[in-house]
Amino acid sequence: MSTRSPLHTAVRIAVAFACLAGTAGCGGELLRTGRSPVFLTIDTMSAARGSAPASFTSTLLSDVQTLVDTTINGTTVRVPTVYNDLGRATISVALKSSGVPGSPAAPTALNAVTLTRYRVSYRRSDGRNQPGIDVPFAIDGGVTLTIPAGGSGVVVFDLVRHAAKSEPPLRNLVDGGGLRFISTVADITFYGRDQNGNELMVTGLMDITFADFGDDD
């Protein structure tokens, strides 16, 4: 017959729940950051209109159509032109805490991360997010950049592609047709792996407003 007191049993149960909670917390962290001893951070994110690719800002006013002065047969005319818009991100690689299993005391060549691709998806704050109707379709692209642990690198990528401005809903904004503005948040996710093959990812956000903005005379 057991001689354990109810208090002793309650203590064992409490300890068991504490262990489970700790395991769940560690598991959640592992799921978020992966098994790699390093992690990615986005230090800065900026964007530039395709018509002014050297002028990067923290948010993007994306012009769905730009009138460009062009000389044809000696006459200057304004030609409707579509540009892709660029994004630029500074991404760093850092070691996890030395208390995390597998984390080295100092970075090695195996801790370098090679970025391989990115994905941009768009969403609206009002919850109307159907691609091709409310927001542009998400895009995927390839990148190749290796960043050493403790270092950083700069990625320039397509934030809005030409094709998106030739399809609904952005095409509907040309000449003020339909909605005048579409305000979105872009979720930009970069994917890569360390030199041991461990997968990593990091996501940044950017405000983008689409419209047929006025062009300088």
C-alpha cells in the first residue's frame, strides 16, 4: 500500500507540469529559429520607385504608370511606362546564446549563411486580401548571398514587378480608374541555410501605397 501523502503527490504533479511547460517553450523557440546555431535579423529595409532607383526610402509610393518624355520624329511626347520597384535589405547573421545546445563559443566558417530565395506577399489592413482582386499576387525570387556569422550583407530585390502593374487590381488604378489608392503591407521573407544545411528564414515588413501618382511636368 502506498504511503505517499497528497502533498507529495501534488508536488510531483506540479514539477511534471513545469517540465512540460519548459519543454514546450524550448520547442517553440526551436521551431521559430530552427536548429542552426545562428539566426538572421533584418537591420534595415527600404524601397525605391523604378523610375528613381537611387532614391531609397522607408516606405514606398508605387506608381502604377509613369509618363516619360520621349522624342519621336522630332516631337517630344509623354509615353506611359511601367517600372518595377526595388527593395533593399541589410541582413545580419548572429550566433545564438552560448547556452543553446550546439552553439559555438566563436563563429566558424560553417556558421556562414547563404541566402537562396525570397518571397513578397501583400495584405490590406481591412482584411480584403484576395490576390488578383484586392492585392497583387505574391512573388518569389532567387538570391545568392553568403553572410559570415557576425557579419551582414545587402540584398537588392524586386519588391513590385512589372507584371503586377499590368494585372488587376493595380491595372485598375491607371488614370484614376476604380479605387484611387490601394494601401498594403508587404511581408518580405528571406530564406537560406548555414553551411551545415540548417534552414533559416527571417521576415520584414514594409508599407506600400499603390496609385497612379502625378508626374512632373
